[in-house]
Amino acid sequence: MKLHLHHINLCTGDVPAMDKFYRTILDLGDEPSMEALRSRDKDGYTGTVSFVTDGTTQMHLAQRDLGAGFRTGQAINPLERGHIAFRTDDIETFKKRLDAKGILYSNYGAWAIKGWEQIFFHDPDGNVIEVHQEKV
């Protein structure tokens, strides 16, 4: 099983201001691969998001959504404060690792991004971590 850093998600009340900041101060550019993958049905995340990249790692600048956990029936809300995300090639093995270590996680499945199976869990300080597998 392989893992690598895929993206950092920052939540905000002002996506355009965050987008301008990261583009003009850090010279980040468009990440065109993500917009078409967004799930926008009534059960998905419909907030505004800017997808930017340094060419290697993505940043998802997302509109804060305090109700996402309630609407999805999940204990962990990845759109309250943001999260860091890792991509794996074997999410089932990773879930078994969390189970074996007694780490609880929320299984969002393909909720926000089409073709991604996503889980979210907390580190010891309560920061949210996503692990996902692309299932295309």
C-alpha cells in the first residue's frame, strides 16, 4: 500500500480572497483536473471551491460548511476547519490499519468527488486527515 500527499484543504468564508492570495503571493496556478470531478447533487458538497496547485501538490480552497457532517450523518466534518489529504492505492488495507489501531473514521465514500472513495479521521490533536483512493 502506497500513500502520498495529494492536497491541503483550507476552509474559508471568502474563497475569492483566498484564491487571489495564493495565486499572487505564492504563484499557484489552476488545477483543471478537479472541477469536472465535483459531485454537485443535493447530497454532495455544493460550496464554492478554488482548485490551485504548485504543479505537484494541490490546494482546495473551499467555502466553509458547518453542516456537512450533519447532512451526511458523519461524525467528522472535513469542511469545518479544513484537512490534509493523502492518496492511497489500497484504501481497504488502510481502513484495516485504522481498525487495528482503534482509530475511528468517517467513511464518506464517493461523496464530494466522483470516483474517489474518501475516509476522514482525526490526528491526536483533532486535525482532520483524509485518505482517498481514486476508483476510476
